[in-house]
Amino acid sequence: MVQSISSSNIDPTAGTSDVKSAIAVKMFQEVQKSQEIAGSIIQDTAEISQAAMDACKAEGC
């Protein structure tokens, strides 16, 4: 499960530039994962809806 940086008790403004860079990379990776999951859900929903519509049409709804 993707954890929000805001709920991780990490202060993104604290630390050295290396720490800030590491936090920025982690945040970017979390955003990417979230977008991939959302995209997958949307695609699955579209496929299920299409299958349901095709079944309905086949039954004469």
C-alpha cells in the first residue's frame, strides 16, 4: 500500500540536500505508483462495463 509522505512523520524541509533529494524521489515514486494503480482500476472498470454492455445487448436488454 502506498503511504502518503504527510502521514509518515517525515519533515520534507529538514535535513541535508541529500535527504531532501531522497525524500523528493520517494514522493515521486509514490505518485507514480498511485497513478499506476488508479489507471489499472479505470481500465479494469472500463473492460468490465464493456463486457456487461455486450452481455446485455446479447440478451436483448
